[in-house]
Amino acid sequence: MCGIFAVLGCADCSQSQAQRARVLACSRRLRHRGPDWSGVYQHEGNFLAQQRLAVVSPLSGDQPLFNEDRTVVVVANGEIYNHKKIRKQFTGKHTFTTGSDCEVIIPLYEEYGENFVDMLDGVFAFVLYDTRNRTYMAARDAIGVNPLYIGWGGDGSVWFASEMKALNEDCVRFELFPPGHLYSSAAAGFRRWYNPAWFLEQVPSTPYDPLVLRAAFEKAVVKRLMTDVPFGVLLSGGLDSSLVASVTKRHLVETEAAKKFGTELHSFVVGLEGSPDLKAAREVADYLGTIHHEFHFTVQDGIDAIEEVIYHDETYDVTTIRASTPMFLMARKIKSLGVKMVLSGEGSDELLGGYLYFHFAPNKEEFHKETCRKVKALHQYDCLRANKATSAWGLEVRVPFLDKEFIDVAMGMDPEWKMYDKSLGRIEKWVMRKAFDDEEHPYLPKHILYRQKEQFSDGVGYSWIDGLKAFTEQQVTDEMMNNAAKLYPYNTPVNKEAYYYRMIFERLFPQDSARETVPWGPSIACSTPAAIEWVEQWKASNDPSGRFISSHDAATDHANGNGVAAVANGHGPANGAVNGGEVAVANGHGAANGNEVAVAIAV
């Protein structure tokens, strides 16, 4: 990952030196994203700057990038996996001066104008300036794996930055650059370039084909092994990261990376002493034969890092901060070993309905719409966390589940196949498990392949969240909570943990525009607000994240035909008699009890 920054259309060119100094100062706020080199370009009142993390072509890919006569200039944060194919397309037409995968943006622009973005296979955020007609464009990848913000200066200038900390003090307003869009100065606005069939949320009917799903995922993993630096995999021991590691290990020998670094694969996990992830990851690592690295942290280590996490993540979302903190601590350790890129398993739960609350979807239509909502929101949650928590230490994370071709396959199948069905032996993400359930050449042990979903912030150790809640309980008084709506009328914190994070965020990013970049709303176990409607009693939850639903069966077992299921809070299943007709809601650490089916709101 790199850090890009641009200011286009400054009104007063007589102040160009002062403007350049300010551009350099703002760009330096992104140096953690690109500690290897920096560059800046100036043309009249237009500036483009980059902080580079050198992963592909470390010796020749410094930015900004130019065409042959230096009339077109680009700064980019991206990985363009089909860049070699595109280069061949322009043999004899364009002279490439670097080995950077992002240089192909320039000849595509010269050949097709602004209508080329969907030809890029990869993840990216870039800004392109054409000196010939004094126009510019910016674009962000399909799902928003790579971050980008846009702002407007008081002089009419337009600003772009990988993180809002580079522009929040200078712009009169700013916002998230929407994924799958490009911004054109010629058209004076945004337009969507990514228009997949699933985006309209119409329910697909394509039958499930396990071999097609497997092939699409393996292809997605292999293309992400494009690197000229040492790399590894994040391995929690859950299904998603274990499949990423298994496919990487299986195909590594076929890649160019193997010629440079050999076929040994390094894997990394973080957790509290005795956490579920540490044990599961060690088992998977032993099975695959990876060089495995365990990193331990304490609850106090995490608490001490919270302010840094909020600064880098640029959010006050509770779920994101809980999960980002262990990842932030792990990324620093990984970088200290000389590793600059890792593969990770984000995106699977959103595409395939892997969160256990999906068991409550009333029908396949609602199930599919919820997956669509989740994928559309990824740039504000898991993509943001994975990118920014690792980029804080100059580490790049790649996410094969969010490959465009894999998304087309995963979101294009009849959602009936993704749904939990006990009678057919289907648990969450059964389609993925079945696709890789190869008896002859197993990818993973059966019990790992069918391991139940565990949220990252729980898998690193159950006492992590308990410790956060206990700590923030001491930092925020009841009186402060009673006045929360007066102090924070926008996205008012609903509990003390949320209040504590909001206090830090407001101190770091006090602008109205900053707080408006953060998503908010009711949630149960990572659901969207819309899914709260599936179960009436979920509306009583005051914790926007959720912990986990107890088990496959508890989530969906019908109690004497009443059709209501048990949702557990904390560490164990919800308890209660099975002959009641109502659902009990418990918000504390204990399970709900009584003559009702128990639903304990996850904390």
C-alpha cells in the first residue's frame, strides 16, 4: 500500500511555493503507508504527491508516473494484477519506463480516455492529471479495498488523499470517495464505473457449482502472489484464512515469487495467551507446513494502543476498533521480520452469508439482499480495518475473497445454496467448505474445514472484549452517558465503550465532515440495520457490534414449532425452556433464562 495525495485547481498560483510546502506537509502525514520513497509533481496550481511502499518493482516504480512526454501524470495506490497482459497490448505503442504495475493506467487513459477503469483487474485508488487540457480524474476500486477521500478547498480546489488526516485541516468539507466510482473534472462530478449484476440486489438463479467456485478462488489467490518482496499469510485457524493459506501453499511453487523467495510460506497469528485462534492456527500451520509465527498481546497492550488505532483507522465504530487493535499490534511485529505483504481472508462472510445471524434470514430473497448490503458497506468496515491497521506500519494486505471475478461467482449463485439447512447438513459458508472438501487431495483437515465462524475480536481471546468493556466502564461516568446526546447529537454513543472511542476520535478529528464518514446504526452480531427487522427482539440491542451467536444449531433450532432460535451472549449458549412463545433478551454477560427461547444480545 502507498499513500497518495493530490490538490488540483489551486486558484492563486502566485503562492505556488507556499502551496507546495503545504502539499509536502500534508503528504508526510501518510508516510506510514509508504516509508520507502516519496515524490511530488507540480504544474501551475496542481500538485500530485505519493509516499511509496515498494512491493512490485522496488527499484524502478517510484511515483509520480508519467507518459513519454510527461504530459500525463499519475499517483496510485494499487495492485493491478493484469498489468503484464495490458503491457503486451501496448507493445510498440507505449514505452514503459518502470516495472510498476500501476504504470499501465497511463496508456489505457491515452487509448480510451476515462472509460478504462473497468479494464483494471485489481484494487486501487489513483489520481491522473492531463496537462494538455488541464483536466483530471480519480478512481477507486470496485469494493473499496484501498481507501480514498475527496475534499474541497475554500478556493475551489479539489483534494484527494488515501487517508483523511492529510486533508481534514485544510478542506472546508470532505467525504469518503465512493467505491466503484470515478471523479471527472471534465464532467464535474462522480460516475459509477463498477456495475455488476448483483448491485441491483435482484436474486440470482445460477446453480451452485463447487468446481467453478473453487477455481475462481484459487485464481484470485494466485494472482495476489505478484510480489518482489518477502510476504506471508495471516492465519487465524478459521475457514477463510486457512483456505487462503492452503491455496497459497499449494500453488506457491508455480509463481514468480517462488523463484525469488523459495517455496517456504510464513504464517502469522495474534492472540491473548490461550486464545482460540492461537491453538487453531498452530494446527493449520502444522498441517500445511508453514513457518509459523505466534504473537501474543495483553489486554493492557491493546488498551494502550487504542488511541493510535483510532488515529490510523479514522473511525469510532466499536466493532472496527475492537478487531483492529490486535491486527495493528500484529502488523508491527510482522514488519519487523522484513515482511512487506500479507494475504488475508476478509470478505468471505459478507459474500457468502457467513455471520451466524444469517441463520435467521426469513427467505433467500432477504438473505441475498443482506449479502449485497454487507458487500457494499465493506469499505467502511473490514476493508478499512485490514488496510489501515496494517498500513500503519507500512505493511500491505491483500484480500483474494474480494477479487472481482470471485465476487461475480459468489454473488451470482442462487442464494438458496448459501443458506443454513440442518436437514441437508449445510452450515454457514457450506458452499465454500464443500468446494474445498477434496478427499483425494485435501486442502485442510475436516474439522478445520467445518470449524464454526468466530469473529476476529473474539478469536484473539474472549477476555479482550471483556477487558475493553471493563476499562471503558471506568473511564466514562453515568453522568457523561446521560449527557451523550447533548455532546454528540450526531451518531450518539449508545454505551460507555462507544463513548470512550468517540471522545478520542473527536479530539483527533473534530470536523463535522470527519464524524460523518463513520457508519452508524443498530446491529446484531455484525448485521446491517436492515437485518435487525428479522427478529423483533433484536431491536432492544444497544451494542452496535455483537459478539457471536452460540452455535449452528442454537441459531436455528425450532423450539416445539415456535420458530424462534437461541442467540448466545458471551462465552456460552443461551439457556431457557423450549416451550415458550416469546424471546427473552439479555444484554449482560449471563444467558437469558426462563420459559422462553433465549436470545442474548451479543456483547
